[in-house]
Amino acid sequence: MTRTMVRKAAPLLILFGVACWGGWLAAPQALPPVAFHFQTARALLAAGHARAALRELDLAARAHEVAPATALWRAKCYAALGEWAPVPALLQGYLERHPDQEEALYWLGAAQFHLRQFDAAQATLQQAVSANPRDGAAWRVLGLVALEHDQRRAAYEDWQRAVAVNPRDAEACYLIGRLFYESNYFSESDQWMSRTMAITPHDYRAAYYRGLAQEALGKLEAALTLYQASIRESRAQQVAYAWPYGAAGRLLTKLSRLAEAQQVIEAGLQRAPDARVYTAYGELLAQQHDWSKAEAALRHAVTLDPALPDPHYPLSRVLTALGARDAAALEMTRFRQLQQAQRPRQR
Amino acid sequence: MMRLSRFRRGLTAALVLLLTGVAQPPALPVPATLNPYQVQFVDVTAAAGIHFHHERAASPEKLYPETMGAGVGWLDYNQDGFMDAFFVNSGFTPAFHPATPPQPALYRNNGDGTFTDVTAQSGIHSDGTFFMGVAVGDFDNDGYPDIYLTGYRHSVLYHNNGNGTFTDVTAKAGVGDDGAWGTAAGWFDYDHDGKLDLLVTNYVQFDVDHNVVCGDRRPGFQAYCHPDNFHGTSMRLYHNNGDGTFTDVTRKAGLVNPDGKSLGVVLADLNNDGWTDIFIANDTERNFLYLNNGNGTFTDATYTSGAGYSEDGKAEAGMSADAADLTGNGRMDLYVSHLDFELNRLYHNNGDTTFTDATFTSGLAQTNTLHSSFGARFFDIDNDGWRDLLVTNGHILDNIPKYHPEVTYAEPRTLYRNLGEGKFADITATQDAAFRAPRVGRGLAVGDYDNDGRLDFVVNNNGEAGQLFHNTTTAPLQKQNHWLAIHLIGTRSNRDGIGARLKLTSGAWNSYDQAKGGMSYCSAQDPRIYFGLGKRTTVDRLEILWPSGEKQVLEHIAPDQIITVEEGKGITPYRYPALRRPVP
């Protein structure tokens, strides 16, 4: 398997080889041409094969290759795999030797963020942006940390800095758009998602959120078009992205376009059967007065995501229709409890 | 210090810098078929001699009541057969204390299309109470409608002396609602004892003496607070003892609910059991649906009814409430108006004490998203037999463009025509510029001030002139629809007949309505009940189920008239006068 990956990464390996022999990649310290496994690992990581890259780094260590930034690269591999736990230990040692190494600061901050060590992440990322104010990625994660601290203004400003550093930072644009949507600023959300899609036309998340914004603005057909675009893009990228199925299904159900709703929800159930899609399915069945099936679908939604408030309200309505008023009241209470944590209302 | 969410403060600067210049979408052309009877609401305020200007008592402190008032009402205070107009005004605040407090205004209908301000001689005088709303009802069954004014920390009951004057009887009656911020109120006979009781809803626990600073700290960005900053207040139910006094029976009736942040109320029989129920629109809290148990108590049926929240389960910023049968099935559907970026909700009555959110399927979800809606009423603008919808709009925040550049403080009102079976089309664009001119709309009261069978309306605009709109049509006479209006006089029931249910039959066609309490935003409606008949030229049968339980049936009634029906007797000879000269 590693061989296959190496074959796939061959062009990059050749490039790195040439670069090393030519002395082009001298920073932070000139690498001798013998660090083959280390260079292979870098190329594999660049090609998206983080696990294989880690194995090459192990081989590099066993071969006693001279590779001074091994800890950083190992950390980056773990980060790429979403395995954040080992990252801080790897980077803290590295940063003791290289305290201002911007990239290491960024990855340490990112790891701390993912490990929900938000105070530590904030401090580390502040260091990172102090060391390099043009580190857009660090600003972006700093914004996410601020959001976790419920400092929405700070989050917004951090993401604005990321956009200032790189006006084509689609992720930062997306985050700003999402922040606007979740704060009930729908026109603004629409504009930022539109900007995101101008940079990355295939961003199915941006299409989904733009659809939500359009729906909130009363532009229902535009919303449906965007949900469909999101579905199309996520399918093309082979990502099981459930949310647009749920949103389209719910909107079509509200509009009493039940056949279309059924079609999109069934597609969602097939491709991305999450709690939102099951909620939409339950609502569709309730609209059709198929109460028992509606209850089953909504209860399944609750099982899939017990923290999601969405299915509890229609479930309460369905149980009312079934005459189970006490159970309905319980669901209503649960709905209200879960809703407490929802986004703040704006006037 | 309590403040608006940090996020909003934080986003303000960026919004202004980045998101200016968002244009309003151009008005879409409206097919003439959407207004086939060519109804035009013409602003006749000046010609009618109405010069009321609402004083909003604006201050740099942004005291919450400033932006919330006020209501408006119709009543025939002198029983001359013409509806008179009543405008509610604000009052003193710590930041607004002119030598003379703002005064409400009673305009007598002269019967010739003009009105005369008779406030001074009526005895209605404000001592500076900051008034919000008005409810009209004949609580002592003497034939003259009395006036209840809701206000901040104190409300007032004026007894109509029957000679053109009123007397403040609040203290004796014990209905001052003291300490609470009274908003929407309504009269109804909840226990069927033949006397009108009073339901007063209250808004948040805002302390005008200890203002809360909300909004961004930068100059020009301070804003009126969000209701989340304050606790709610329970409604109060005052039982009419029949001797000029009332007893607070809120607890006994099971109506204590401190979550109330109420701005709208409609009192109607929502489950057709003969007992008047309570539906209240709350700001950022669930709506309240209290079903009348028929034994002096009520049951909170909100959670299982489906009318407490949007269909997504959101508690929205409810501003007003109305109820009407929109589909001809004899059941009262509910409507709640909301602020911008929320939809005004229509709840279809399923007939089993549950409601289905019909906002999208009715066609009401597609427009008005950017508007903040206050007064709203269903009435048949063209007498085609389907009740249409009028909504007044106007934002809460007078500096809202600084936060949302695409939203304005003053907003045009919205008119929807019922295309049949509860499907609506926005026909605002068919109205003239005066109708569509942006205003900070609040109270809305519908009434037929010229007794021509076409319902007119009056609005109270926050900090602006009140307006009277006359319902006109340019359609030829033969194209116009027929109508019938009923003035109820209860004998065993309360004299206003509030709580009566009416069923009108013409051939195979039926239409239903009720004599309801409350409605719209802090306003009082023409108490007569209007039925549009379309092209039907006869009313075969009119059934009235009085609150007393008496069922009265009248047959073969000629259309295009206002009839007075006395409980147990039938149509009385009283004929409503026509205007002495046409309305300008």
C-alpha cells in the first residue's frame, strides 16, 4: 500500500529530491541529501497520505536520518489525520527549542483548540499571530476559539483579519457567513456565502447556508435551488452531507409540495441518513397524517442525535395527534430544554 | 448592566462598513385580477378633520415604552349610529416631561365624513400616564360603550356617562393593573353571567426609573432593549361583579403566567364549545392558548395546540393576534404578527384544539420578511365572501438601518387578498402611494365609519400622525359585491353580544364569524360583524348562538344593510344612518 502511495506521490518526491540536491529547501537548516525517508514523508503528507507519512517518519528515525523538524512534521501528520492528542506533546518540546516557530505555534494552537483547551489555544495562537500577523490560518482558528468563548465580536474580527490577509480565504468567508446566519443577520450571511462560493464554487456547505439565508429572507425558490446545488456538489465530492436534504425536505413539506419533498428526503435517507433528514421525514409523514410512521422517524432522529432539538417539537405534535398527550408534553419539555442552548435572538 | 448580546454590538461596525447600499427589491407588477373589485384605501385623514399626532416621548435614553405605542379604536360613544375614533397617546417619562402631558384623542364622527375632536369636553384627560392600548366594552350594560386604556404602570377605566362625557372609575372598579406595563386588553364574558369581564395582558418588567442601556456604545447606536433583558408579567383577569367593581380572579381562573410578554390578544371561541377562549401573542415567548373550561377556569393548551410556536418550534416576537374563519369551515384560524426576519404566522384550526402552521401554504410567507408587523386584522375588503388581511408595519428600533441597512424604521403596510380557501396574495402594490408610504405603524382598527358596508380602517403610527383610510372602489356598481352587517344587542347575554357565534347561509354557502374581544395590536375594533356576500343577493338564514346559550334564527334578510339584532327579539327597527354627504 505504501508503495502505491509512493508511486502516486512520485512527482512530488522527484521534486523534493531535486530541491534537496540543489539546496533549495535549506530552511530551517540545510538538509543533507541522505534524509530519504524524511523527504518521502513530506511528499506523502503533501499528497494527502498522512498515515504513510508517519510510517516514513518512523523509518527516518530508525535510520537516524538528520531531520531537525521531525516533531513538527509528525505533528502535522497527526493533525491531518484528525488525531490531535499526541500533537501538543510533540510540539511543546519542539517549541522549547524554537520558541518563535510560527508554524509550530499554529499547529499547537490548532491542536489545543481541537482538544477543547480553549484558553491554552487562545494564548498559543496569539503568540502565532504576534510572530506572524499575516498568518491567516492562525487568525481563523483564533476566531473559532473566540467563538467557543462566546466572544462573537472577537471571532468576527479574527476572521476579518484572515480575510484581510488573504481576500480569497474561502474558509474565513464561510465562517463569517455562518456567524451572520446564526445571529439572524440573513442578508449579510447571504453575501458572505455568496463570496465564499465565488472563491470556491463547489463549496456545498456555503451553498447550504446561503440557501438557509435565502429561505429566511423569504426567497423560497432560490433557497430550494441552493439546497439542490449543495446536494449536487456534495454528491459529486462523495461526501455524505445530510443537511441540505433535511432543509430542502422541510421547506418542500411546508409548501405542501409533498411529492418533491418525499423524493429529496428519500435521497437523503439513502445517502446521508442523519437526524436532520429523519426529522424532515417525520414532518413529511406527519403532514400526510401517517402518525405512527412519523413517530418512528422522529424517534429515530432523536436516537441519532439526542442533543438536536429539532425532532422533539414535531414529535410532540405527532404524539398529540396520536392522543398521547403526556408523552407529547414530555417531548415539548425536552424540546424547550434543548432549545435553551440555541443561538441568541437578535432584534 | 444588562445589554444586548455582545455579538450584535460587535458586528455593528462591520455591518455599516461592509453592507451598506443593499437595495430594496423593486416592486413586482401585480396582476389586476388580484384586486378584481378595484378596492382602493384612500387616506382621508386631513379631509376628515383628524389631526391626531402620536407623541412618542423620544429621548436619548431610549426608554422602552417610547417605541411601543400605541393603539387606536372605534366606538360609537354617543350612539348616533356612526363609529367614532379614539387614538391612544403616550405620557410622561423621566426623560420626557413637558408642561402638558400628551393627550389621547376622541374624535366624534359628524356623520358627513368629517370628525370633530371632542376630547376636551368628553372628560377624558391624561395626567401623564404613558398609555399603550384601548379596549372598548359596555361593562355596565347601559348601552353606552366604555373605554379601558392600558398603560405603563397604570391603566384607566372610563365609564361612558351617556351624555358625551366619561368618568374615570378605575379606583372604584379596581382594574388599574397597577405596577404592570399593560398592553393589549379585551372584554369578554368568560363565565356567561351576562356581564363583560376584562382581560388585561402585560408586557415585560421594564423599570423606566432604572433604564437598561442596550445596543452599541458608539454614538447613535444605543438601541431599545430586547425583551430577553427583562422578566415577563402575568396577564390579569378582572371579573365583573355587576356593581361597578371588579375582582382580580387571575389565579382562581388558572391564568397566572409570569412568562407573559404580551402585546396582542384575541378572545374567541376557538374550539366551538360555546365558551370564549384566550389567545395571546407574546414577544419572544411562546404564544398562550388558554381554553375556557366553562366553569370559571382555563386550561393552558398551548403546548399541544401547535399555536404556541412556529412550525419549526420557535418562539417568535409576537406583536398582535387575530382570529377569523378563513376557509369557510366554521372554525377560527389564528394569526400572529412578528418582527422582521420572522414570518407572520397563520395557524389553521384543525377543529380538535390543534392548529397547523399554514404560513407557507397560505402564501403569507413569501413577502413581508423585512418588515416588523404590529396591528393586523382579517376583514373582507371587497365583500367577496373571503376575509382578507391588512398588516401595519414599523420597526422597534428607530436606528435599525445602522444595524440592518436593508431594514427601515418606518415601513409600508401590507395588504393581502384572500383568493379563496385561505390562499393569500400580496396586493399592496395595487394601492396608492399614500397607502404604501412608510410609517411606524402600530395600532390598527377596522370599522365602517360611513356605514356603506365597505370596511375602512384607522391606524396609529408611533411618533407620527394617525391616519384614516376610506375603503373605495372604482368598480362599476353592478360589479360590486353585497354584504350584511349585524349589530348585536344582548339582553340575557352581555349587551355587546361578545362571545356570540354567527352562521350566515345563502343557498348552499355558509359563512361564520364571532363577536370577539381584543384583536390587532392594543386596539379596539368596530363591534359590528360584517359578512361579505359576493354576488349573493339574499341571506336565507342567520343563526346567532348567544353566550347565554340562546339560539336565534333569522331568515330572508335583505343584503346591503346593517341590521340590529336584539337577543330574544329579532331585528329591531333601528336603522343605521347613511352619511349626509359622500366621503371625500
